[in-house]
Amino acid sequence: MVLPSRPDLEVVGAFNPGVIRHNGEVILLVRVSEAPHKVSSSIAAAPYYNADSRRLEIKHWHVSEKGPDVSDSRLVVDQGRTWLTSISHLRVARSTDGIHFEVDGLPTFVPESVYESFGIEDPRITLLDGTYWINYTAVSEHGIATGLASTKDFKAFERHGIIFPPPNRDVTIFPQKIGGRYFALHRPMPEGLGHPAIWIATSSDLLSWGDHRIVASARPGSWDDVKIGGGAVPVKVHANRQDAWLAIYHGVTGSPPTYSLGALLLDQYDPSKVIGRSREPILRPEAPYEREGFFGSVVFACGALVDGDLVRIYYGAADDVTAVADLSLADILAGLA
């Protein structure tokens, strides 16, 4: 059971965890979504981090024919300004077997800046030279950006600011340098022209990113024909007599949308080059807890562990709960085209 961070809030979801091994344990950094307790159908509420008072506050509205617009349960739109009805933080869960977890009773990593005023979401964890680097989605009225933090023990964290400005998300940082530089997949969200696609960037210091190139786009007529985005942190595997990077990603199709998972195989020396891609999803929403929830028909991964042929994917189901699936690496590679 995931406990709320304070009495006037309730947990409405625990999902989309990043994952890493640390000191003999499997560590999940789980996105915990909370909302104010519902008082009345005539009262709308939105939690937010107030950077001036440095605390989480709740804004309330009386709902009437004149407004605000609450037709989408996830949003409150008042005088052209949008608020979210829930706010997320990150919380550590620990396990010795990778299946049974104990979740910390208090938040681990919470909003602390104006760029995080609507919450912190969807962490990915990359181990580099003894330091765990955590990139996460920072949500605010200024847009959806990507922030970066680091830790050595998942107790004390150092913030490094925004590394990709809005609108950008689904960043995954590779777990080693390639040609002397850091690499990351990211997903800009163009408006008007273009479609959301997976891009790649490089950096000398993990803070300033450039050399942006497109890696993969949605495929018309396929299971990922609407949009795609990064998922788990890439891992190096041996395939077709060579080493390559395996990147689990999500693809969207249909209306209402269905989110499924697939795999990209990327060149080990130039991961902007795709050398294999899933013909069909490796995981699609089929179970009741994947098809029904806060946002149904969604499986969405931020982390995976690979041990030999075992690919253990930790994923969010229906933007509601955290689930785990064990897949075969050989089967994933056999399904690439």
C-alpha cells in the first residue's frame, strides 16, 4: 500500500517507475500521483507547488455554468489557464527479489522549483561512474520539460536543472559514453508541423545537449502509427554477432489511443542508426488492470533489467498501478525487422 504524503491528499496512482540495482537490492523510483480528497461535486480542486511559499498548496473553485471547465477530470481550466487535478512526486520502493517491494512511507523526491509546480513524473535512472543520474519530467504552467538530478544513495539528491526545455519528454540517457560523449534519446513534441518522434542528442557534461538527430518516427499502418517515445534506459546486448543497444520504447495507435511497448536495436557506435525494430508489440494492454484505470489501454515503461535472456520490464498500467513482465531477449530480437 502506498500512503499519501499528507492527510488532505489521497493516492490516485503509483506507476511508471525507473529501476536500478543498488547495494544488492532492486530500487524502483515510482511516480506517485496524489489528488485532494473530493469534498463536493460543486467544488473543483488542484494541488500545486507554490515556489514563493515553498510548499504544496491546493486551489479551489466553485463549479457553475459560468466555469471553470471541468469536463476533463484531469484538468481545471479557468479563464484560459489550465491546472491539473493531481500532482506527482517520486518515491523509493525496495526489493531483494525484484518482485515483492516495500514502498517508503514518505516522498523521496518532490517538486521544488517553479518548473515543477504541477509535479514530477516518469523518472529514468542511469548509472554512470558510481553516480545515479535521474532524469524526470518537470511539469508546470510553463510546459513539459526534462529535469536532471543525481544521487549516490537514493536519500540525498543534487538537482542540476532543466536539460531539455518544453515541450520535451521521454528522455533516456545511455549508461556509458560512446566515442567520448554522453548520448540520450529524447522526444520533442512539435505543434503545427511534424509529429512526435524519437530523437538523439549528445553532451560532454550531461547538462548541455546538442547534435540533435532524428532516430525513429511513427509508422503508418503499424501498431505505432500515431506517435512514439522513449521508454527504458538502453542496455547493451549481443545480437546478430555484434553488440548493439536495445531500447524499449512505447508506440501509440487508435482513437481512443492504445499504448504498447516495442524495441529498437541501435548501432553500438552510432545509436542514431536503427538496425532493428519490433514488427509487433512486445507488450500490449491485455489484462484488466492495463485496459481499465485512470487512463485505460496503456502500458508504459521507464525501466527494465536485463539478466542473460531475461528482460524484466517494470511498467505503468493504465496510468494507475505498477506491474512487471518477464520477456525473453531472444524472442524480442527474433521479432525485429
